[in-house]
Amino acid sequence: MSKDGNPEPYILLVESDSISREVGQAMLENCGCRVHVVGSGPEAVEAFSRQSFDMIFMECCNPETYALKTAGMIRSMESGNIAARTTRHTPIVALSASATEGGREKYLQSGMDDFLAKPYRIADLQEMLDRWISVRQENCNFLQIADGDSPAINREALNEIASLQPEDSKAILTKLISLYFDSSSRHIKSILDAVKDNDISSLQTAAHTLKSSSASLGAMNLSDKCKELEMMARSGCITGAADKMPPLEREYGRVRESLNLFLTSLQK
């Protein structure tokens, strides 16, 4: 247990360099995490097959190709487990000294969720942990709509938006959520139609757009589901996409319900 009484996040750190392993492990433990460290892609795949992790930090330097392949293998394993409802999406953060936009895109296309440039600081790791690991119950309040322990909306994302212009935060959040309701309903319909018509290009576009807008408002579970569909479309094969529609629609319903509750709270 962490100092505040919450379970410690269990992190898989993949680093080939012994010094980087020691430093990364020490930093993550300083952030209140339990850490399992491996030195290669095959070791990471084996570790993932044996136990569940809250998050993965994966070196993408030496060589880069093993990390991309490893991420793909983990996502394939995970897809089977998610279909069987035995696990949830595990965030993977690429660790690399290459900070080019093309490099970032390559990591995201491989199935990773985010990118952290080397050398990183404790504060950088903590930011990633806060961004990707579900906020705890006391921070979710009414945004926790029943679905195990997974919140439909990460309250911290809304707080961050509100902090940009504190004096007008209610008006800004009300406007953004209203715009999201309008656009997201259209994107959901586009996704359903694209899957029905086997329209790969339209599916990729709609899933990508809804993924981004949902993440902006903290709807990370919905964003993850959209990302799965986007990656299927990018691969050129959307066989099985129809099976992902009922969970997608259920999660979208949870997000709308959470945001409606939030809008109601703004009027008090």
C-alpha cells in the first residue's frame, strides 16, 4: 500500500542498459510504485503473459525495432484477454532520446499510448503516471459510473481545462462538453456505419477523431476503444470490428452520463 492507503501501481519497466534500469526503477519507486524490471522485449512479453501491470515504460533505443515488435505482441495478447473480459488496456509509454514528430507517430502506431523523452526526471514519470493510471475513487466523485473501478471520466482532465481560464471555467467547460456531445454523437454514428459498410477509410478517420476529442475531456476508456478501432483500420483489416461495437456504445453511454452529471454540478 502507498502512504495514502491506496494500492501501489505495479509498473513494468523495460530497459536494456543496467544503469538506466537502476535509475528508472529508483525514480518509479520514489513515485510510490512497485516495479518489475526486465532487460529485453522477450522478457517483457513473458512477464506480461504471467501477471498484470498497471502501466509499462518501454525503452525504444537499442534496437528500436524490438520495442515496436514487443508493443505489438503485448497488444495482441491483450486483445484476446479484453475479449474474454479478463483484463483492461495497459498503457505503454515509449522511452526514447528521439523526440521527432515522426518518431512519436511511429511509437503510437505500434500500439503504444504515449512518449517520454530521455533523459527524464521524476516529475516527468509522475506526470505520465497521473495521466494514464485511473484516478482513485476520492478524486472521481460523481464521475465514477459503475464499471468496476474504472471511471468514465478522469476528473483531472476537466480540472486542467478549468485552470486555463479560472474566471470563466464554468462557461468554457459547459461549451466544450456541449460541443463534444454534438460531435461525438456524429462520430459514433460514422463508426457504426463504417463498420457496417466495411469502409476502412471512414472508420479510421472517425475513430481517430473521437479518440482525440474523448481523451481531451478525460474519457480515456472510450479513447482507448477508439484507438483499437483506428489501429485495426490502419492495418487494413477490420474483421472483428463489429464485435467491438457493443462495448464502444456502452462506454460512450457512460461518458455521456458522467458529463451530464458534471454539467449539472456546474449549475449549483
